[in-house]
Amino acid sequence: TSSGYGYGGTVGYGGTTGYGGGKTYQPAYTYTPPQKSDWEIQQERAAEDKKKRYESVIKAYNASNWNDVIYFCNIYSSNNQMDTPEMWFYYGYAYHRLNRYNEAVAAYQKYLYTYPDRNNLVITRSNIAYCLVDAGKKQEALKELKYCQERGYNVENLASRIRALEEELNKTSTKEEAKRAFEAE
């Protein structure tokens, strides 16, 4: 029949009216995702920029391209964008590798000053000491090495390095005293 509740007609399952026939479900409202505020957009961009800065330093560091590490860090430090503690450490290490000891010491000290609670404080102080020795500031280096030793840091025969430095300083001071005594006569 053409009317009723049968299976093949215009009324019923599959027809133009009734259950599932031609009509589509329309929700009462449409979902629109919340819009981000300008502040949220700025924060996301800042986070992306920070990540790119860090990655540029890490990429240069991993390639042992010390001049690029210094280049990037010079830009970032001049713009107050040294975002992570490690960037200051890498900055000092790059200078250290290029035998620019005074700059290395300054960067390492900035790292320690800016982030004093770092776990690798003693390692950084020992790096400072080695730079100071190479820069000819042996008395300051001795102070740093003793600091490291007092905190239980014993790498690369630290005690023997301290002894050798103390002996060298004693010889130097004895020579200076003899020179002064000779000049006084």
C-alpha cells in the first residue's frame, strides 16, 4: 500500500517522511571555540621566539661553532633575551674554548649571579678557576678551586692542581720578595 507503516512506501523507514526520511538533525546552537585574547597571542609568540633563540644557541653549541654561540648570545644578552640559565653558561663556555678567558669569566659569573641555585654551581666555579689560571689571575683561581674542593667537587685531580698552584704562587711571591729586598739595598 502507499500509506501506512510499511517498508517500501513514502511513509516509514527510508521514505521522505518518518524515521530518517530526508530530514537532517540541526543542533540548537553551533560551537565556536573561544577566541584568544591579544595577551594570549603575545605570550604564545614570545614562547615561540624564546624556543627559537634557545635552539639557535644549542645548534651552534652542538656544532662546536663557538663564534656563532657568541654571536647569538651577544644579540640576546644586549636585548635582555638570555632566556635560560644555560645560555649564559654556553656563552662562557664558547669564550673559554676560544681562549678569551676574561670574557668567559664574566659570562660564567653572570650565570652564577643570575641563577645562584643551580645544581652545577661547583662545575661552573671550577671552569672560572681554569679561565683565571689561563688569564694569569692565579690567586683568584686558587680561591675558586678551594671553594670547589670544600664542597666535595673532585674532578681531574683537583687537590694536585691546588697544590701545584699554591707552589707556583709561593715561588712567585718569594721571587718578588727577593727582588724587592735587592732593590732596597
